[in-house]
Amino acid sequence: MRLENKVAIITGAGQGIGAATARRFAREGAKVVLAARRLELLEEVAADIASSGGTALARSTDISDEDAVRGLVADTVAAFGGLDIVVNNAVLMVPGMLENHDSKAWHKNFAVSLDGAMYLMREAYPQLAQNNGAVVNVASVCALGGSVGTAGYSAAKAGMLALTRNAAIEWGGRVRVNSVVPGVFLTPPTEYMMPDEAAKAATARSLPIKRIGDPVECANAILFLASDEASYITGADLVVDGGRTAELLTGSASWD
């Protein structure tokens, strides 16, 4: 029960890493507030948590809307009396090649991943500071390396890493702020991009660990950073990618 009596807001909690994190937190004793746009998905996760004896509250929220974020924090405090943990996991990726990436599409990449994360951190800060709270921002390996068609998303996630470090410095001993940097996990968006078993197998072979991650494996890393076990860790980026970013690709060179 590493999060017993803790209250956590988790954004993007309707599926994938967010849903896995909500279930993991609830098993560790936290009261979880699930935020995303699609209420039906949140209610499914909340019902699953409740059936296992946990406590969850579903709130349909547009994280890119400052007033909605303010209301989310207020609802959380009204329901549970405070707030200890924020997990910024909500994301919206709009792909596009730079030569024809229009401004509106470009900015959509920032509205949820980066702007929304800042809004929630800002609005949650008074409560978090009272409780020696923690923030975990969910970035991406795209923040560490480029890929075709994801310049806007990569830039937003790189901004999230910078936001994490700056908040950790500004908030000092009052609120710990860290990030996880996921690689490839079996989430609905990832499965959409790998529609058949051959694509999944090829992706798995490309990873040093030779398999695609289960969302709960990223949730475990988020749990660690949110818990008191990470009490001396702030401003850090924990890469959870099966070794992808550790590997130096050397083309056809081989020592076999």
C-alpha cells in the first residue's frame, strides 16, 4: 500500500498507460481521479477499480482548457479533501511533414501534451505543496530522437522534459517533479500503427529487449516516482523503453 491515503489525478486515464497507472495506483491504496475527454472509457476504468475494492472518480476534462483544469482540481479537493499526486499522461499527436505542416495542426501537438500539463501543475501546486506532493510527467522517446512526421509531437514532449526540470528547481523541497520517457508499449495508438502481427514482430525485433512493453510496466515506473520510495529524486527523466535509446546503431557492422 505504497500510496495509502494519497489522492492522485491521472490524465489520459481512459486507456493505455493512463488506465494501467490508475489501476496500479488504486491497488496501492490511492484514491484516483481519472481525467480525459471520453467519459465512457473513464467510467469503464473507474468501475473496474471499484470492483476490486478501490476508489475512483471519472471526470470528463479537456486538459487544454484552463477553466476545465481548474474545475478538475476543485472537484478533486471537494471529493477527497486534498491532492497529493499528479500524473500528466494525456496526449494528442497530430503528425505532419515539416514542409507542409500548417500552424493549427502544429499547435495541437502542444495544446494537450505541454500546455495542459503546465495548466494542471500550476492549478494543483497549492495542494501539492501542502502535502509534499509529486508530479510525474509522461514524455516520450520522441523527445530524445527524431522521427519522420512527428516534429510537432517530439517538440512538445521535449518541452515537457524541460518543464519537468524547471518545475523541480522552482518547487524545491515542496513538490517533487519527475518524468518517465516511454518507448513502444501496446497501447491503442501504437496498435493502430502496427495493425498486424508481422509489424508487431518487426518492432519487437528492433528493440534490445526483443519485445514490446506492457503498459503496466510503464505504470510501475510512474508508481515508483510518485511514491515515497523516490523521496530523493526530483528533476529526473526515467527512460522506460526496452533499451531502444541505449543502443548505438552501426549499420551492417557486426562482431559475430
